[in-house]
Amino acid sequence: MLRRLEEKDAPFMLKWMHDDTVNCWFRYPFADVTLEKAKFFIKYSFDEENQHFAITDNKDEYMGTISLKHISEKDHNAEFVVASRKEVQGTGIVERAITEILRYAFIDLGLHRVYLKVLADNVAARELYENCGFDLEGEFKDAIRLRGRYRNMAWYAMLNWKEKDV
């Protein structure tokens, strides 16, 4: 289900990156990413501070990227990010990948807290995160300017399962 990103994933990454219905929720201009840039990202996608994984199907085909970014050994936390190809949304694959990366974050890395930020009007993503156990911590008004207008950001977090007795 999760594995390190590989160069063979690059063309599949471009599917969601170039899909306006997916990339419209992201601040980064993914529509401008080329195959060469995707391969470069994959090459440097895993270190102590940022760890990006491929979400795969049972045939090992890339379905999306799920990441822990800004991993802090000092504060024992990390930012969580996920993006998937449109055709797998709503299939349960992303939910299983989230459970898997949270297990990795809390058990293998020993993190205390995993957090994320999402556009407040991205209802589908917010429902996904809430269904996976993330708690809303607050909403920041006009937090970013995206495509010519100010947008609110919702912040979510989850504390280590062991510490929550889950």
C-alpha cells in the first residue's frame, strides 16, 4: 500500500498534478510540473525531515502521494499531506493509506502530534480527515491568497494513539 516513491511513479503523479479538479485545492502550481521536475522531486523525496511515500494499488501502481513534512525530532511532530489521482478518491485506498502513515508516524517515528492544514471550503477533504480521526483545531480567516482571492485555512491535528488510549 505504501512504499518509497520511485522514478516509475512520475508519469502517474502528473495525472493528479495536471488535473484541475484535484490541483485546484493546492497552493503550489502543480499544473506547471514537468516529467523532469517530478523525477527530480522523487529523487530527493525522502530524508529525516521530509518523507514522501507512494500510495499504491495491489498491482503496485502509483495512486497518490502521502507525506510527513517538517518532521521535528525536538517537538515530536510533523505536517501531514496527501494528494491522490481522482479515480481513487472515494474508494477507501486513501483512508487506508492515512491509517498506515499515522501508524508509521506514531509507532515507528515516535511522534506525539501530526497536523495538517486544508482549505476551509474543501468539504470532501475535511470529511475525510475527520473520519480518519483528525480534530479541528481552528480556522484562520483569509490565511492565504490563491488564484486572486483570499481563502480560509482549517487546521487539524491528531495526537499519538497510544497517548490517547486508542
